Amino acid sequence: MRTIPNDRQSEQYRTFQHWISLVAEAESRLYYRDQTPESMEVLANLAREFQPTVIVELGTHYGLSLRAWRAGAPKAKIIALDLNFAPLEKSISLLPLDTEGIVFIQKDILRVDFTNFWNADDRVLFFIDAHDLPNVPITPHVLRNAVPHLPEGSLVIVDDIWFSRETLTDATARAFLEDEVRPKIDEVLTLDAFYAPYHKGGSFVGFPEVLPLLRYANKHHIDLQWNPVSKNVAFYTRSTHEEYPFDKAAFDAQCGKCFYNPLHATVTSPEPLALTMNRIEGMYAEGKIQEALDLLVHLRQKNPTVSGIAYAVAVCCTRLQRPDAAIMALNLEMALPSPHPKAAKLASDIRIRFMSMADASANRIPGLTLFAVPKAFTGHDAISQRNAITSWTRLTPRPEIILMGDDKGTAEIAAELGLRHIPVVEKNEYGTPLVDSIFKLAQENATTKTLSYINADIILFDEFPKAVALAAQQFDKFLMIGQRLDCDVLHLIDFSSQNWPEKFKKEAMEASILHGVTGMDYFAFTAGLWDKIPPFALGRTLWDMWLGGSMLDTKTPCIDATEFVPIVHQSHGYQHMPTGILEAYRGAEAKRNKSIGGQRLGTTSDTDHYITKEGELKKRPLEKGDTMVRDAIARRQRALWLAAGAKQNIADGRIDLANTKLDELQMRIPDL
């Protein structure tokens, strides 16, 4: 069976996403991930490819998988088994379902004779979405009494299972559960997860049924198939069930159990407080949510400056479907010097799910949200973007960070660094993200009053949040911009050293040059600053100058932070564009940007305020003539830097960077 990749922007995907949102809203659940758009699309695609005549489904729940089968195999007969169809009936009131051709059997699965459901010539898709419980061994029962009797070549799919390429141990299973599984489940619920080795290497993780399933697969050398974006495994049945040498003791030794609890390790010191939190964590796991909340509220009153307690309060309030109280607790948490690292994300998720945009705007908290749209993490871009994004996570105080887009590696680094990820951004016909969509999504999702777009290859230091805070203290509304330092950074930065900023800044200052006044790679602003932004193509010239110029006829303070805020732009090629940098500035998308941008363009030289090297915010004293002289000198210095850099890049064999510098030099010659 080939795995079929899903298209996150397909009409089918968006339909599944809408259905899941409706069910989540009806249940007042923050996260409804019993099914996901990705897993539903994989199920529908599998059914479409396999074209079963009969589908047997164990565990129907809200019927989302039923709807996936209908989308993929509309002519198949479906037999749905469950102990209770009340959730399905509730969902049908929200999402009409054509039940013609579906047989509903409300019965204990352990008492079902499966062989009556198909004939020998049927193509059977057998779907298991019912979990094993103590004294309810559904999977062993199915593997003994259903699978051996399926027609040869039948497709068996088991839900809620994830694959690890690494063979897991007690020491590594918890990290896999936190990094890979947690973002794909309901994050305010607890999960007891089991893992077992696979005979072809690696391990599978899931509910208790993973143990009998992997025992069966290893004993019979069954090839399990999976799709990385989904949460299920599948295999085809064979007429013979030959057993291979199987060391049960060795298999059992590589099996284990780990757990996920959203309150785990929220507070780790001092020891007496950590012990109390451990007891509360246990209560939460037992479902005693209100009791846990009562203790947490009392605990926070006694320890108002300890990070993590208010976050735990918010988790309990979310579980109890009290989003307003959860937001209040998260505001308290994020006001602390070192808030819990998941607090901003939880606040953002609650606002998206439960609050209108007006409510979200009114409830924004002080602080900063960075948002960016990375390119694919390939080649040198993988190095420069990892350097940049990691530097953002080292800022004090740490900002909320939102990565957008679905280019290769974006979802992975967001998960690795604990960042927000918005995969779907509106694009033009060339596949380029549109600026208006980016800024709209950022303001809909951010929890803070101040936001900043930033290019994904820009390294930041603590001067940046200091400058933003300074502007926010002085002005209710503002736009802050600044010039960048261009530098060839060819290696991954070692962030493990506490003095990495000083060391890196020293090296960068010696090898970099200040870009001209158009070199604006960030825009820090108060939420709601722009009523409407044209649909500019990102990175295709002029859109950045439009953002600055749009403030020229308003009374909104425009601040140049160049003197105080060093930002390092890591030089890069333009391999993602057919004709390189020339296309970015002179191609069809650039021409369209110019046609919709109008004449009101602005740069750092048009700002009416600036921040001095010493960190003072002042009115700009420069006359226009002074600015023009300064810019002319900067253009000449940059031309010399480009020529020298191209020569060095050629000597080092970095032809892509050399070509980019030479192309830019060619464009700048008329301005010199």
C-alpha cells in the first residue's frame, strides 16, 4: 500500500477541518483531535484507492470517520459497531449524514460474530477505533476472531497509533510522547501511552491495543503502513498466517508505558511546593479536576510569584469549560518574569476557539508576538533560519512566536521549539504567501498588544524587546522599524553559551555592513494599526516600504530603532526563484506589487522618532538633506561590501551567495 500525501489546502481538507471545528464547538472542547483533518484525509484517500465493497468500523463516536468513508468510497456498504450511538446522533444535528447503506449495530464488540459481515469475494476495509480497556481486550479478540477470516487482501486500519523511527526505551519514550504525540491529541487530557518494538525497526506508540497489535505483526512479519501526517497504521491480510521465530521475552522487554499529563512538572522547585504539585497532578489524572483547581487557587494565593501555578489553574479551567477564567489565569502567568513556556500558546488557542475577535482584542496582554513565514529548511536556508528562530527563543522576556506556512521543516521546528504554527496562509498563483493574509492571521492569533513581523533569517538580541517595550510605554499606537546588518553567517550558532550574544555580536559587527534605509526586515506595531493591507507578494519588493509609507499621513508615531537595535541579516541566495534576486525585484510579482502599492512609500529615513544608542526615544532632528547624504554614503559602502563579499564567496566555492551579491551590485550601479 502506498501512503498518499495529504494536501493541506485541498477542498477536502478544509471540509474536514470545518466538520471537526463544529464538533469541537458543540462539545465546548478546546482541542478535538479524536480525528484530525490530516487523519480524515488519509482515511478517505485510502478508501478511495482501495475501493472496498464492505467497510466494518469498530467505534463510531461522532461519525467523522464515517464521513471520511463516504467521501472516499461512497458506494461501499458500511457496518458501524459501537456500544452507544448517542454522540453520532448529536453530530448529525450539526452535520447531516446520509445513512443509506450504513448498518448500525449497538452491541458489545466482544460478542460479535464478524464472519456474517462479508462474503469471500468482498473487498473489506476493517477499521478499529475502539480502545482496549481492562477486561475488554478488543484488539486481541479482533486479531483472533475477525482478521484471520477476512478475505485475502483485505485492508485493516488501526487508529490512534504513532511511529517512532527510534526504538524507544523508558528514557526516550516520554520525550517522543511530548514532542510527537502531544500536539496531535487533546492537550488538556491525560494519556497513558504504551510502546512496542517493530520487527523492521523503530517502535509504535499508542493506546493499550498497540501491544497485542505489534505482538501479532512481529510474530507474523506483517508489514505495517503509516502516513507521517496521520495517526493510524494499516496492513493487508494474507491467506496464510505463518509464524516466524518470536522471542516473547525479548519483545516484552522492549515494551513499556509512559504518560502525558498537562500538569506534569509545571512547578519543580522548591521541593515542598513540587511535592504538592505532584499530588495535584495525580488528582487531575484521576479526573478530580475541580478538587485540583481548588487546591491550585489556594496554592497560587500563597505563592503569587512562582511560575507554573497560574498556568496549571488555566489548564483546569479549560478542562472545566471556563475559558474566561483560564484567560485571567494565563494573564497572571504571562506577567511573571519567567512564565510557563506553554502559557502563551494555550492563551492563543483559547482565544481562537472560544472568543470573538472583539473579545480577543479587548483581552490582549502586554508583551510581544513575533510572526514569520519561513522558506523551506533546505541548504543554507536551513542553517540561517534555525539560527534566527532559535535566537528569538533566547530573548528576555521570551516573546510569543508564531510560524506560518507549510514549507518543508516549518512544522517540525515549531514543534521542536514549542512555537505556534499556522500552516495555511493565502498564496498567489505563483505559490508566494500574501502579506495581507499573513498580518491578518497574526493579529487573529496573537495574544499580545504588540506584534512584530520579522523575516525568518534575522537574528535578534535583547535590545529588540527592550525597544518595543520602550515604544509601548510611551505610545498607545506606534510602528517601529530599523535597518539591518548584512553578514555572511555560514554555520550553526552555539546557543549553549550564556555569553553567545556578546560573542556573536562582536564577530558580526566586524564582518557586517549596515544596509540602506530600505533594509527593513521587521515591523513592530500595535495590534489593529492597519485597516487594510494590499495583497502584496511577500519578499517581492516594495511591500515593506508601503507599510512604512502608510503611516506618513497619520499621527501614528513611526520610530527608527537602528541605532539601538542591532539585527543581523544572514546573507542568502535566491535559489527558490528561477532567475534569482533579479526576479524578486523585477519579475512579474514585483511589477504587481508596484502596481497595487501606490506612491506613499516610506523607509527609516521618513520616521519622526528614533531610539538613540543609549536607549532614549526622541523626536528625529535630522533634516531631509542630512538623510540624503547619509544614504548616499551608505549606498557606496554597500557596493564595496558586495564586491568584496562576492570575491570571497567565489574563493570559498559559495557560488550561489556570490551570484546573489553580483546581481544586487548590478541592480545598484544606477544608484551610485
